[in-house]
Amino acid sequence: MKISKILAQASLGLLTTATLATLPLLTAAPSAAQRIVAATPGGSGIAGNTPITWQFDDFRLVNPQSIRVQLNGRDITNQVTATMATGSFTYNPPQPLAAGNYTVQVEFTNTQGAGYRGTWSFQVADVTLALTAVTHNGATQPLTSGDTFTAELRGTAGANASVLLVQNGQTVRTLTATETASGVYRVTLPVGSNDRVTEGVVIGRLERSGRVVYSVAPQAFAFNPAQTTAQVEQTQTTGTVTNTPTNTPTTAAQPLTVELTSHQNNGAVNAANGFTFTGRTLPGANVVVTVVSEAPSALGGLIRLGGGSTLLDRTPTTVRPDGTFSVTVPRPPVVQRGMRYQITIQANHQDASRIMNLTLVQQ
């Protein structure tokens, strides 16, 4: 309940802090004195999204219509909420507070008209969060049953780290990583006989003080991929058996092309949880994909409402024997309606190369 809606309810209870200074503005009888207790946060190294809370030791002695709250001199009274059951007051910053020093001031009068002011301070930490590298041991060859998959993240120390495994273009498995050295996070996963992944993508994630960053490993991985064998056509001729492989490559050269089969240029897409697109090229070609998110624009494109992020950077993708491929794009750090995803698909085969560029728009 917003504080502005409970100012007339004098039966409500309030909050305070042990490190808080509550000073009388006017002389008051000792029996009517009032203190703020249990105020938070305090000290240094505070996350920018930490709620600000406090209580009064006896709210029955407080005139609720007199309560005024300031943060660094800015009035936030109407943004404070009250919990009736506990008599506690809370301010949740609509956006994480920037690094720096902050002072909270609560002014009020008691039921006898004596004025009081309580203040306390805290410091928001300057958090720089970066994820510089994502690697794994499945980059050079597939892992099979009995092997151990290992992924490593490198970035800002002291963060919460996890690894997302996108399997076969859709299944996502989240693994919690452990910081084994300063800024180095590792995760392991035994590969079982039921793990069947022909195309896997490793996405690293770091979270600290309300901020989140992602990065994608440049190489794909595979678990127990299905083995392909040649079909043999057997014919009988005058007592002699001849085995002829039916998958003998043809000599006719096929042109190298690349196309997107799931979306059209400037089509709509929802990347709230990431998205997947599919395409087709020449069987045996190598395909790398780059995806860059761009914030929406205003005034005919003259103003860009925010920054952009590289979601995939020349990330290899597996081309299936029939020439089809699928690409999973991770969720951008910030999703805004109207933002654009610039996609570049490059196919290479022998000495030939083809590049396709297109744009998808966040719906």
C-alpha cells in the first residue's frame, strides 16, 4: 500500500535502524518520544537495487500524516509502500541506484506535535560486470558416454555464474558454475548414454548486484551424435556379388547458396527468451552467424534509444547432411519493443563464399 493512502490510518506500525540518528525538532515529553529502528541498508558495498526499509519503535505515537521521506534531498514519500501486518515501510528504487553515497531522511511528528528527523547513510558499490571468455572441452570433437563435459567462464570476480546449454536448437539446460579462482568459473557435467546432442550451444551468464551479462562460446558441442553409415546396394552377377555404396558423391557441381527458411526480412520476432531461426545451404558448407541487437530509434532514426549488444559473433553452426541448419540466438541484456536484430549468415565451401544479411524486429 502506498504511504499516501495510509496517512489517515493511525493504527499502522513503522520501522527503524540501529545505526540511525533520530533527533527531535521540538521539545517533547519523554513518554511521547519516538525512534526509528531497523533501518536498512547501511555501510558500503551495497547493491544498487537494494530496498530501503525502516520502522518506528511504536507507530501508535506517530502522526502518519506528518511522515516525509527524502533520498539525497529528493522527496520519495509517494513511492514508499507500507506493510500493514508488520508495520514496515519500504522504498524499492525503480531503477538500480548509481554508484555513490546516499542519505535517507525521515521526518515526522508524534501525536503531541513534537517533530523528529531520522537519518542514515549507505554507499552503493561501483559494479563493473564483464564476461570476457566462454570455452569448453567439446569444441574439437564430440563427447561420448563416460566423458565429462567442462565449461569455463572468465570475467568479473565475485559474481553468480551459470552456463546455459542450448541443445538441438531448443532444449535449454542450466548449470550452476563455481568460482575456482578470481574471475574464473567452471562447471562439469558427466555425459550419459541418453545424452544425444547433435548441435549444442554454450552460453555463459554472470549476475551481480542486479546486473546480468551473457556471452556465447564460439564453438558448438555434441554429445553421442548419431553415427551415419553408407547404405549398400547388393547385386548378383554370374556368381559374383558386388557391393556398391549408394551414397557415392555425384560429380555434378552444385552452386553455393544460403537462405533463411523460418523468417522474412524485417519480420517480427520475440527474443524475451531468445529465439531460433533456420536456414538452408549447400551440404558440406561451413556456416558462421553474427547477430547484433540494436535499440529502437526515434525521430526517423536520428536518435537511438539505448545501446546495442553482439549476441553472436561469427558463431559456427552445424550444417546437416541435407543442407539445413538452425541457430539459437540468446536473449539480449535488455529487450525493448521495436529493437532490431541485424543478422549476417556467411556460408563457405571450398573457394566459394556467400553472405546473406537481414533484419528482424522485436515485436
